[in-house]
Amino acid sequence: MLPISMTTPPSKPPSKPKNPELSSNRKNYSNLFQPYLSFHHPGTCLPLAILLLHIFLLLSARSLPFFPTSHPSKILFPPSTTVTPGHSATLDVDGSNQTALNLNVLCPYGKVYVYDLPSFFNHELLKNCHELSPWNSGCDLFSNHGFGKVANGISKLVPENLRHAWHWTDQFALEILHHNRMMNYRCRSLEPESATAFYIPFYAGLAVGKYLWYNHTFEDRDRYCEMMLDWVNNQPYWNRSHGWDHFITMGRITWDFRRIEGRVWGSSCIYMPGMRNITRLLIERNPWDYFDVGVPYPTGFHPSTASDVMGWQDFVRQHQRKTLYCFAGGTRGFYRNDFRGLLLSQCYNNSDACRVVDCTGSKCSNGTSAILESFLDSDFCLQPRGDSFTRRSIFDCMVAGSIPVFFWRRTAYMQYAWFLPSQPDSYSVFIHRGEVQNGTTSIRAVLESISKEKVKMMREKVIEYLPRIVYAKPNEGLEGIKDAFDIAVEGVLRRVKQKEGVYK
Ligand SMILES: *[C@@H]1O[C@H](CO)[C@@H](O)[C@H](O)[C@H]1NC(C)=O
Ligand SMILES: *[C@@H]1O[C@H](CO)[C@@H](O)[C@H](O)[C@H]1NC(C)=O
Ligand SMILES: *[C@@H]1O[C@H](CO)[C@@H](O)[C@H](O)[C@H]1NC(C)=O
Ligand SMILES: *[C@@H]1O[C@H](CO)[C@@H](O)[C@H](O)[C@H]1NC(C)=O
Ligand SMILES: *[C@@H]1O[C@H](CO)[C@@H](O)[C@H](O)[C@H]1NC(C)=O
Ligand SMILES: *[C@@H]1O[C@H](CO)[C@@H](O)[C@H](O)[C@H]1NC(C)=O
Ligand SMILES: *[C@@H]1O[C@H](CO)[C@@H](O)[C@H](O)[C@H]1NC(C)=O
């Protein structure tokens, strides 16, 4: 049985779920909190695709939790230090080969080979960080191995022993974070013949970032990707499966790589023939493309140890929340007839229950604690779509132990199935936007009607899944806990294993 996937949407969802234009203009800022700003561009409105329930169900069915235990973040294998690949084998008392057994338990889905791509495609881009953005230098943004500068501005909010874990991480830093982790991944193989999957460490988003605006040519935007595919498609192991066992991290939204005939936005990277069967890890996916996998946006929280994670979980669990709900966003362009404008004015009108973080101008752009503070202070946070369906704010909210309120299924449920609980109502609230627009539903009334016990249970679920949506600091990952990187790569390996023999 082949996946429901394709790089172009199937004829079933009749509308155009993948109009590049719907979305991308928002993702143009590189500052920490600029995702909260909205720059309205004419022509970005798009009639919403009708979401077919069966597609949603299929997507969720594929995402059964890997760990049926109540602690999804706990891993079932011993810490990697106990077995070093290549170690001399130790035979157990019963004569079984313990090394082989352990290796099998450590990497049940196989190993990843990391291509030794010319540095032109990764390190050199980073070295020339001042060229990465048309507006400001990427050198601070992507410093500290992609984590960005230490976030001193929030130190009064977080426990002293966890301050080191907070950085001003850029929302587009994922390619760097993933690459560094992959080089030290416990299931990395140095021998391609024994690998299950092949990782292409190309910084696709960084390479296109500065060419997305102004009058840069399509050639400018496509050049890096074309050259990368030229290189990869000529590797001896490419032909083993014509890309089905290859994957790449693209640290921007998928629409930035989906320029089609007649459109002007983005590169056409994903539509290039050589990309056809490569799995792409993206911060926003096209839900109708099997090869797009949605992974969490990087937040500012990067624990160094399992005890950092647990310390933070305890902190957000115990935090006094004085506000029912909050909404963080910029007001620019909001006072028009769009949904965010409506949420904003409703929030202002309910100021005894709702807290607005107004990010207009540069108020949230750096060194500010306002956003984390209001998420820590609120039971719920409103997460409408922006110019694209997803926002980094979803993860900022959940990391602070606040319960997200969604208005579009594509904002999270159809994006991050590997990382979030499979039951949407166990950790989030869904309110149909139409009912808010026509006044039949009051957000405040819905949230106030949820019992204290239910709120507590939902928050507990958010906290339980917190490790799965953060990117740990050590290149080796955390001992005993799987973070968003571990989940993503293991998910890719599982898929490749499942599809073995199908594509051949
Ligand atoms: C045990 O397994 C390892 C890993 O597969 C292998 O390298 C080693 O030769 C095996 N040793 C014995 C005694 O079978
Ligand atoms: C467009 O490109 C030309 C030539 O590359 C350049 O001189 C000009 O300044 C650009 N215009 C804008 C608005 O960026
Ligand atoms: C892969 O296969 C194609 C066609 O089957 C062939 O032209 C190409 O040379 C092969 N590439 C490698 C690296 O073997
Ligand atoms: C993608 O995989 C299919 C088999 O599933 C194969 O027929 C096709 O040639 C592959 N595409 C590329 C560009 O390798
Ligand atoms: C907010 O309150 C003002 C004044 O009471 C009212 O005119 C307006 O319609 C309200 N807005 C919303 C979105 O409820
Ligand atoms: C924030 O930006 C302002 C100017 O926009 C600058 O003066 C200030 O030093 C910055 N703060 C931090 C913490 O980077
Ligand atoms: C309000 O919108 C919802 C969802 O679109 C719809 O089901 C409902 O019939 C509408 N009610 C009224 C009174 O317009």
C-alpha cells in the first residue's frame, strides 16, 4: 500500500491547499519575537481549503505514539554511553552476543549516514552570516551553534539554575541545530552500506532566506538547491532507493520552497525532480504531501540535562497563573477585518480575563520578557493562523505550560503528529473560527466553562509532552529523554524501514 502522498495535492482536497502565496510573507523576520508581528501584504488572503476529515484521520493514524507508556519522553534504552558501536563484543552468560543485542535495542530502526556535503552548502553559509538576511546580520541570530545569544532579558522570570538554558533562538535556526546533533547522533553510521537512512546536511532555508525579497531572480533562489541535488543524485547510494531513504531539514515553512509556474514567491526546491522522494523536516508542512514532515519550531529553551527538563516541568506546573487566556501578536495590520484583529479586540474587551501582548514595533523584538511572562501567567493562549498556518508561538506557549487554543486544524493537528498527543482535546482547545466570527461562540465563555480539574489535566498533558517539542543543547542529546530531534529522526528511520521493499 502506497502512502497517500504526493508532491502535488491529490484531487480529493479540491481547493488549493498549497498556494505558496497564502503564507510566506510573514516569515521574513529573523528576530526572536518577530514572528508575533504581522505585516499584512495584499493578496495574501486565500480561501481556506476544505479539510477532509478522512485525511486528518489518516494522518493521525500514522502517528500513533511511539511509546504507549504514560511517559512518552522516557526512553526505553540504556544511555548511549553504555555501548559504543565498534566495541569488542561481550558474550553474556547465556552465550548471546550482548553487543549485538544492545546495538539492536539502541537503534531498533537502523542508523543514519550523514553525507559529507561540500561546506559550500552549510558551514560556508554560516560563516558568511552577515549575508543571510536582507535586513540585519545573521551573525548574532545564529551564534552559539545556532542557539543564539544567551537570553539575559528573561533572567528574572526563570529559576536561577535554569537561566543557562534560555537563548534568543531564531525561528529559522533548525538546520544548524539538527546538523550539529546529527554529527553526534547515537545512531549515526559512518558506513553508508550499513545505513538505513541518508541525511543531507544542506541549510536549505538559510540558503534561500536572503533571496526571498526584492527583485532577486528565480535563479538566485533555486541555485543552491539545484547544485545540492546535482551532488546528491550522483552519489552511489542515491540509486539504492531513488531518494526514499534520504532526508533533509528545511528550517522554514514548506511554502518558501514551493514556487510553481505563475507564482512569484519562494524557491522551487521541493518541486525539483531530484527532491521528489526525499523526506523533508519542515517547521510547517503541506498536509497533503507525505514527504513533508512537520517538526517543532525552535523555541528559546534548550536544556542541557534531563534534570533541567524536569526542573522546568516542575516550574511551569507550579507557576501561579492569574490570567485565563492571552494573545501575543503585533497590532500592525490587525485592525482590519481579519481574524487576528477580531481576537485582539475581543481580548482588549475582556481585559479582566485576557491579556494582550502587543508586539507592535520592536517591543517584543529583543531582550523582552513580556511574552514568556504572559504565557507563564495564563491558563490558555490563543493561536490563530498568521499569514501561514503555523506560528512559533504555539511552542513558546506550550513550553511555558500554557494550553493552546486553535482555530484551524492545520495549525497543529495536521502538522506535528509525531510530537503532540494524538488526542487533540487532551492538550488543546479547538474553537471553530466561524463561530467566533458570527458571534455564536464566545472564547471567554468556552474557556471559563472548562473545569479546573480538566484544565489541570490538560496542562499536565502539555507538560508531559514538553520534552518532545524542545531542542536540547548537548550535541549528544539528553540522557534518558527524547527531545524533538530524537523524535524526528527516529520517525524518519521508522518510515524508511516500513517502506523498505515498497519502493524497490
Ligand atoms: C557480536 O556482534 C557484534 C556487532 O554485530 C559483532 O561485531 C561481533 O563480531 C559479534 N561477536 C560475536 C562473538 O559474535
Ligand atoms: C533590482 O535589481 C537591480 C539589478 O540587480 C538593482 O540595481 C536594483 O537596485 C534592484 N531593485 C530593488 C528594488 O531591489
Ligand atoms: C543511477 O541510475 C541512473 C539510471 O538508472 C544512471 O544513469 C546513473 O548513472 C546512476 N548513478 C549512479 C551514481 O550509479
Ligand atoms: C521516486 O520513487 C519512485 C518509486 O517509488 C521512482 O519510480 C521514481 O523514479 C523516483 N523519483 C526520482 C526522481 O528518483
Ligand atoms: C468591544 O467593545 C466595544 C465597546 O463596548 C464594542 O463596540 C465592540 O463591538 C467590542 N468588540 C468586540 C470584538 O467584541
Ligand atoms: C534591543 O534592541 C535595542 C535597539 O533596537 C538595543 O538598544 C538593545 O541593546 C537590544 N537589547 C538586547 C538585549 O539585545
Ligand atoms: C456560525 O458559524 C458556524 C460555523 O461556521 C455555523 O455552523 C453556524 O450555523 C453559524 N451560525 C449563525 C447564526 O450564523
